[in-house]
Amino acid sequence: MSFAETGTLSTMKLLYPLTAAGWVFGVFGQQKSFAANPILGSPRLNRWGLHRSRVALAERLARRRRAALAHRVPAADREAFDRDGFVIKQDYLPPEIFAAVLEEVYGRPHQAYEMRQGQTVTRMTPLNESAKPGLARAIGVVQDRGLTDLTGYVAGRGGAPIHFIQTVIAEPHRGAADPQTALHADTFHATAKFWLFLHDVGEEDGPFIFAPGSHRLTPERLEWEYEQSLTARGDARAHHSYGSFRVASDEMARFGYDTPRRIAVRANTLVVADTYGFHSRAPSDKATLRVELHGHLRRNPFVPWNGLDVQGLPGIYGRQLDIHHGIEGLRQRYLGATPLWRDVGRVAVDGPAQV
């Protein structure tokens, strides 16, 4: 064993009490991994109802917080979300503003990070404070008060979303299947993502798929959550064992949900969805690339209020991704952790994959 490996093991031993405390506190927060947290993954505790209780309590609190946010959101958007679990707004931006966003996003390189998942590469171009000189229009769009309110309503929790330009590059003839093409829920509680598509995404271009109504916790869904919790820790599907449960599309009727729907869109269409609902990317037989302004909002589901969001504080808001990448760098240096996202420098949003 090398000196570096010995040092890493010693550091991990010293940090074990903190890790164990994190497992305990994680039960009362947004931790979801049955594999990484032995308390959440305990078959005995889950037979006694640990996961089922977390899901049910999170859902009740989300409904309460959402009701407090309802006055900020147009009635038509509330009705669409309450029915389907997502909101679609075509021609979202005025034409002149959309054209200005396209002009600053395309045609020049921006700082980016990439992650490969099988046949698909996702590129993240942060819309943070340091990007303002070149992406001011895009940042203004994603930080709009109305979009923030709608995102909070969908998430069942007011707060400051994280924003970036997302590029999804599908390379169907390379590598294993993309795990995000399997129908799944992101986590065990309400959480929101939005996409403002910068170009058309057709039926054959790997569009977003969502099972309408699957954001609602029905008794059948809750029973299924309980069943999954008993075996999730040892499940061979890595994402499933991490708490992002995979599901077969033919189970939607069992839960009382509609058949999964492909959401093909025109450019300048906004989609906001609760990704506790069952969703996926559609697999594509051809190479595709799509670009969108993207945001997501996920917070501790057991906090009863909407305000007091740490990520919305001055000095943090707009810098969340900088802070995240800084922490990941420290974990890589001192704990030997493998970073999920790779820094690829300055690249065009529609350039070829770098990883």
C-alpha cells in the first residue's frame, strides 16, 4: 500500500464519527441512498416503515408549503401542474429576448463541465455570477421572479434554484445504455426541474418523457415505495440502490397514473416538472444534441417553511455551482473521491463531447 493510500485510509478513519452522524441527520433530510446510508438502507427499519414514513411525511409537508405559494402562480399553471405534474408554456419569451439569448449562448466558448452516462454526455455551462459578462440575458431569464415562483410551487418548496445551460449529447452507437432513459423518480419527495428549450426537439430527438399524474402519492404508489425499500440496498441497478427508483412503464395503471407521454417541443418552450413523478429521456437511434436553459430546486423535504433558504443568501445565490465544484475538489484531493463532473474548460455549448 502506498503512502498516499495509507494517508487516505487514515483520513477516512478520522472522519468516521462525522460520517456516522451524517447518516443519522440524513434520515431527517434529503439523503436518499439506500446503498450509501446504512440507516436508510436497513431492511429491518424499512420493514418497520422508515422509508414509507419519510415518503408520506414529505408529501404532506410539500402540499402544505405549496398551498402557501399558490397565490404567486397563475391559476392556469397551478391547474396544469396539479393535474399532470408538469407545466408547458410555449413561446415563453418575447421573440426579441429569445433572439438575444440565442445570440449570447451560441457562437462563443463558455466554461463547462461534462458527465458521461453510457451513450449520453451531459454538459453543464454554469449561469453563475462569473458568467454574467457573457451570459447576462440568459441569467436574467432564469432568475426571473415568475419562473422562480413557478419552480418553487412545482417543487413544493420556495427557494433559490441552481441554473446552468444544459447540453445533452446522445451517441447511440457508443457505450452502454444511458441510465436516464429508464423511467424513474429522482428521489423520494417533490423536487422541480425546468428546461427552456433553445431549439425544436422532435419525437425522434430523445425528448423528455413524463407519466402524467405520477407526482401524486396514491396509496398504490406508497405501497410500491415500501416494497422497493425492502430490497433497494442490494439492487443491481446502481441508481435504484441510490434512491432514484426505476419502474416499468406498464405499472402506471397500477398506481392510477396515465401512460408516459413524450413531450416534443418547439424552440422557446418552457417545461417545469416535479421529478418525483416518473420521467426519463427518450432513447434515440440517431446522434442528437439539444441545448436548454436549465434549473433545478431540491431542498430538505421535512422543513415546514418556504423561506430562510440558505442558497438564496447574498454571496451564495448565483454561486451555488462554484461552491459545489470547490467542495468536490476538496473531496477529490483529501478523500480520493471521483468527481461526477469533469472540468472541460471553455467550449461551445453545441460543440462535440469532450469526455
